[in-house]
Amino acid sequence: MKAFLLTLIKIAVVSAPLTWLWIHWGRDAYGWLFLQLSLPIYGFFGLTTMVPEGARDRFINYLPFLILMIVTPRMSLTRRVVGTLVGFVVLFLCHVAFAYIAHDAIGANNEINSRGYRKLVAANGFSDAAPFVLWVVIARQWVWESAARLFVRPDEAPQPGPSEPG
């Protein structure tokens, strides 16, 4: 229980300043960067009128991913840094796809029909889940060990044998 409370405190200590930074600077900076990087991608696919303004609030999913990558214990520094960088690229590509889906779902006349609404709800769900799925993939060893501890009773835990250090 003590370890769980310490983890919650660690998450709060890390997330509060990162959230403040995102709200006061990061959201606008990333919005600008996103436009610089995504408009050529959309142009490559022939979408010259694409302006991904409606997706901006979904971009916050960088925060839970980054927080989880920072607070996850027993992850090597290399795995943490490379995983975070690769995760940011994957999340950026998810944002590009989400903005396209949102643009397509809403349409040119800013109206949404039931088909567009279903697409937008599915895209929202995927966007919200993506940082957690990425984290589970990157931190799979720790996640697996932690999940296994939840399902093993103390009396069923493997005991060290005579040749194993106890």
C-alpha cells in the first residue's frame, strides 16, 4: 500500500507542472509545430484546404504518455528516452489521422451527420487510448510483472529453491 501511495504522489508531483506548462505554453507551441509538420503531409495527399483546427484539444494526450514514461519504475534510461521519442512520433501521426478524420466527419459545411459522428466518436476513443497502449507496449516488462502480482496469492508465489538465492 505504501508503494502505491508513493506512486500516486510521484504522479501528482510530475503531472502538475507538466499540465501547467502544457496549458500555458505547450498547447500553442505544439499547435504551431503541428501545422508546420502536418500541412505538407496533407498536401502530399492532395488536401490543400485542410486546416486541422478542430483537433487541437485532443493533442493533450501527450501528457499522460509522458507522465507514465517518467514515473514507471525499473525502466532503463535508454528504453525510457527512445520509447518516449518513438511514442511522440506515433502520437503525432495519430494526431494527423485524427485531424483528418475530424475534418472529414464534419465536412465543408461544418455539419455532422450520423456517419460522421460515428467516425468522430471512434477516432476520439482511439486518440484517448493511444498513449496508454503505447506505454503498455514500451513498459511491457513492468506492466506484465505488476499485473501478474495482482493475480498471484502470496501462498501461491513461487518459492526460491535450494540453489536460488533467497
